Amino acid sequence: MRAKEIFEKSKDMIILGKKGLDEVAPESSEAERFIKKNKKDFKKRYGKRGEEVLYATAWKKFGK
């Protein structure tokens, strides 16, 4: 999938809030477990962008 197509699909999945972006996870119990299990690890590896990368990974794995 091309970057432009991914962007077009993902912009509907992100909700803009007053404080910044609120990430929305795919609606599945597997995705929720994945996010809860890996949240600390992703923040450690990616710093401030950890949560953003985590949700992007969850969408890639479970958003089908």
C-alpha cells in the first residue's frame, strides 16, 4: 500500500483533541491486549513517539 493511501485511511482513525492527538485502537480484544502489554516497551524504545508508534503497529497488525 502506498503512503498516500495509508494516510487517507488513517486520518479517519485519528481523533483530534484539544491537547493533541488521541489515538484510537482497532476494535478487537487482541489489539487491546497487544497495546496494554507493549505500552511501556514502546515508550522506552521510541520516547515521546512511543504511543504513536504503538497504535500504528496495532492498526497494521489488527486493523484488517
